[in-house]
Amino acid sequence: MKQDFMKAAPILLLLLFLPVLVFVAERGQHYIGRAREIPANIVIETNNITGPLPHNWKALAQGGEEKGVRMLANVLSDTAELSPRYIRIDHMYDFYDVVRKDRLGSLVFQWDQLDATVCDILRIGARPFFSLGYMPEFLSTDGSLIDAPRNWQEWELLVQSTVERYSAKDPRICGPAYDSQLTDVYYEVWNEPDLETFGKWSIHGGRKDYKLLYYYSAQGAQKAQGVQRFFLGGPAITAVYQNWMQLFLRYANAYQLRVDFLSWHHYSSDPAGYRTDMVKVDAWLTGDEFERYRTIPRIISEWGFDSNPNPLSETEIAAAHTIATIRHLVEEKLEMAFAFEIKDGQEPRWGIMSYTGAKKPRYYGLKLLNVLGRSRLTVTGEGTWVSALASREFGTIAAVIVNYDLTSTHHETVPVTFTGLPAGRYQLTQQDLTGVESSAVFTVNQSGTLSRILSMKPNSAYALQLKSL
């Protein structure tokens, strides 16, 4: 019996102390993980301009939430506050009833409804970025919005007529005060062609071949008469896919089709993933066959926190995500990233504003970024959670600092130091995501430094503006 007990003793002891061992291991892992976290200590070198700061976040997209209405009509001034360079719209052929056929079977174009939205875009101070789609029922083989046309020449004529209207050398659409702004318009061939919802077009051939869709779109654009400079591109896929990018460009090169920009979409809660896309595209275009396409503009024509409606998109988490993502994207040679979307339909979805125009946190995240000027300053001391951008323009130092945390648990006390300042008096203005603003006056001595402490809750963000008095 004693021998049996002696044999069992080690096992009993292990069972007795197992919970303790597990607890110690878990706490060890916890502290190791915390040790790997880098706290932020932000230093803004005010006399060290590193180059231009691309404002590639100043682009907004509006989806087809409602047919037969001017979706932007009730948010013109609020949208203008974000200073978008371009506004992207889709469903342009089906939601705006652009084309029909007369009794003889000829195409008849009616632009009034689309013109109204284009004029709204110009009133906002932006330019239109058109997603060429979807297939008008009068052209579609099966009458749906996502099938190939019965006659490719009709699609070609539709694209030609679109370019001739909105890229005319002397447009007469919205009146002289606005028509002069109708320049450098973008035309993107289709929207998410790889997605089942929008037709499941193939890049490998077949009856619904995206390459064929692009071919006739490019032919139509090339035939446009009396037009000024415009841009044509694609493929506007749901994410960057190597086969789509390479096969599309090989085809365009073989048939000498113009491709003025490359576009794709990206939805993810991970800000670093947006930058990874750019690295992938760089790697895929290294061959000699792609040389002519390596320097053309790249555009994320839709982006956001989640491709599906997500309650978190309505919160400060998504606002902080917006700023953290742009922190990555300003490092890249990216022409524009179109935040999707400007406003909801009647049901809450992806809007930075509600259907009635109520502003959501993401709206304020984009607005906070607009304090930044065009000359980028060196920022050091970013941490695991906290990141920052800074600029200098016309004597104003500006910075945006964000604490993005998907788990909403990380609180951090962040030192922020401005260096290289001439001695004197300065006004420092601080604004948070809710629009609450405060300011104070400080005296900088010969050290040329000004330091402050930010108490940053999870998913908080601040804009700082420093001006000499």
C-alpha cells in the first residue's frame, strides 16, 4: 500500500500544484507580452521637414443606396467640410436611368439625373470619380444589371458618350461657376467585378470576361471626341489578387489599351494590411513586361473597417482605425484612398453620416486629419498602440495622435514634445474626436522645446496645432 502511495505521490503533487503552475505560466505570458509593448514618447522635430505629406485621405465614395434621389443633397455642406478632392459614385448607369432605346432600337441618352449628382459633387468642391456600371437593362443579355451586353458596340458607345459628356472641353452641365471645375475626371471600369453580387466576371476568359469588358470600355473612351484630359483604369477588385493584376495588365499591354491607374478595394480592421497591399503590387510588377505600369497612380477606390455592416463601424474604434490606417498609407505612393461611404441608405450601413446627415465618429476622424498641412515633419517615438503624423505649413505646426486598440482596453499616458522651436510665446490648440477644443499659451525658452502630456483612452485621437504669437 505504501509503495502504491509512493508511486502515486508525484502525480498527486502535480495535480495539486497544476492550477498554480497554469496561473504562473499565464501571468508570465501576460508580462512577457506587456514587456514587448512599446510605450509612445512622441517627439515632433519642427525644423525637420522630410518632404510632402500626401493628403490621400481626401477622397470619399458613395454607394448606390437609393435609386432616383440625390443621395448627397442633404449633406453638401457637411461633406464639403472634409475637403474631398474626388467623390466616387457607382450604379451610375442603372440608378440614374442614363440610357434607353427608341422604337428603332437606337440608344437614347438622358443625363439629367446623373447631372444633378455631378453638380452636387462640384458644389462640394470635389470632382467626380465614376465607376462605369452597371449594365443597363436595355443592353444586358439577360436583362439584369450584372450580365454582359448583347452587343459590345452598344457598351462601347455608352462609355464614349459618358466621357464626351463629363470630360468635354467646354462642358455645359452645372453652369459656368461649376463647369470649369469639371476637369481630370476618373473613369473606373466596373465595381468589384470578381464579386458574385456584381456579376462574377472572370479574368481568365469566357462569356463574362473582364478583359473584354475593359477592352470595349477603353475603345469607347479612346473614340471620345472634343474631350480634355481624363483617366481610365481598373480593375476595382475586392482585394489585391496577383492573377487579376498581372493578367489584366498583360492583356492591356498586348492590345495597347490605356490604363491610367490601378485600383482595388480593401476592408480590414488591421491598419498595417493596407500597406501590405502596396508591397504586394510592387512585387508583382517587377518583371520587364510591367515596366510601363509600375509608375502609374494606384488608388484604393473603397476602404473601410469592415466590408459587412458592423456595429463597431459606428464607434470611436472605427474612427481611430481611420487615422491609424492613413498613418500607414501616407508612407506609400498612393494617389487616393476612398473612404466608403459618405452616407447611409435608409438602413444604417457603412456611412460616415447617417441617412439624415448625423455625423458618426469616422466623420470626425477624417476631419481631424485635415488639420495637417502639406509639409511633413519628422516624428519619432511612436509605440505599439500610439502613432502620429505631423506637418508644418505657413508657420503652423500640426499633429494628429491616435491610440488605436481593437480590444478597447489600452490606456496610455503619452509625452508629446515639440523640438526646434524659436524662443517665444506659442498658442497650443487641442481638439479631440468629439470636436471639443481647448487652447493655452506657453512660453518657449532657449531650449526650443515644448512638452505636454496626453492621457489617451483606448481609441482616442487628438489634433494639436501650435502657432507662434
